[in-house]
Amino acid sequence: MFSYRHAFHAGNHADVLKHLVVVQLLRHLALKDAPLWVIDTHAGAGLYQLDSEWANKRSEYVDGIARLWSLTDVPAPVGDYLAAVRSLNPDGQLRHYPGSPFIALQHLRERDRLNLSELHSSESQVLAQNIAAAGRQARRRTRVDAADGFTRLRALLPPLPRRALILIDPSYEDKDDYQLVVAALSDALGRFATGCYAIWYPQVQRREPQEMISKLIAIPGLRWLHASLTVRSPSPDGLGLHGSGMFVVNPPWTLPAALEICLPWLAQVLRQDDGAGWTLDSGGL
């Protein structure tokens, strides 16, 4: 499990979906004056250089954020997401990609706080360095823990302000992560039932992702929204991502309409073959 480095995948189609949803959630939650916590259980390095050796090893961003970069006539939610990425690239050249921590930092207000967990030793060190380099305000509002995000989540809930966005996005390199996500959400809801939880997962050729979604939907009394974006047909060798999904618990009322607008557009712009598509389902809303 310790071989995973998100830099290999930064800015790919899965990041586009995940971070577009995160931006919409943050924008909505910031409409209220009350303070907010953002909790990221698997924060990675937080910020990625797309011209680095690791990012260029696979260049997955070429079929992700790079396809959107020069477009101007985009759906409003896509525009919000692009604005978050462009703020890290003020000269207009796509060189840096913000992970969820740096997207969150752009939306934090004076009394808001960011709690980041990252177990991978090298990633957590880079994360701490990136936050330190982001300036005094970022350092003051952010806590970085070199710890298991599932364990750390239990210690953070319920949050002091009773308002929080919790992002749960392990690498799933270890298949046990699928079960851990279900257990973590079930436990978290018992501690903080009104929180907004955003769970990312990969579309891969194994049974665990769909089993996880089925178990999440089966949690009694859940209010949920499930979005998926597929960019290609599964590969014959069974390797690689052909898409990804976001499962949001207690979604804001604005999110379904935003995704209905941008998911068909993204499926067309990011498609790699005729297997591209999208889905949007909900329950308890």
C-alpha cells in the first residue's frame, strides 16, 4: 500500500470529476457565515507539478485537465473548477495542479479550518512542506497529520463547529480500502450525522467498487447522490481506470442540478472511445 504516489495520476479524468464536485460542495458550504471544517482523510502531497518526472511518467493529465485548459465556453460548474486550477497557474501555462487540500485552501474563510491526514511518509512530508510554503494564513488554518486517515477521522468527529466537509478518497490500491470506507462512513455518521461526506472511488474491473456502493446505499436513512464518469471501455487486459465515481452523503440541494449540467459535457470532452458515459442517481433526497 505504500507504493502509491498520486503525482503519477495528478490532473487525470478522475481528478477532474473529484475536484469539480469538491469545488461545488465548498462553494455551497461557504454561503453560510458559520465556520466550517474540511477533513481530508487521504490528502496526498496537496500540490503537484505537471512537468515533473513523476507526472510525465504517465502524463495522465493530458487526457484530463489539459483537455479543458484552453476552453472558454464551458458549463458553470466546470468554470468554477477551472478557476481553482488557474489560480495556481497565473501565467496561463498549465504547470501546477492543486490536490484537494489546495482547492480547499482557496475556499477557506477566516474561521474555517483544514485537517489533512496522509499515511505515506514521503507524501506527508511533501504535503507539510507545500502547506508551509503556502504562507502564514495557510499554515494557521491547516493541520497536517502523518497518520492513517480512517483512524484520524474518528478523533476529529464531531467537529467543533458542527459543520464539515469530509473527503474520503483512499487509493484503493489495497482492496481492503473498500470495506474500510463503508466502516468509516458508518462510524462517522454515528458521531456526526449531519456532515457532508464525499467519497471518491475508481472504476476498475473488479467487484469491490460496486459492492461498496451497494453497501453504502443500504445504510439506513441515508441521503445520497452518486455520480460516475466513464471515459473509455474497460481495457482487454483489465488494467487501468476507465472511469471514477463520487458518492456524496448529505449533498447540498444545488449539487444535482450542477452535475446534470456538466456530466454529459465532461463525458463528451474527456471521452477516449465509445465506452464513455455518465450516471447520476440519488436516494433519500
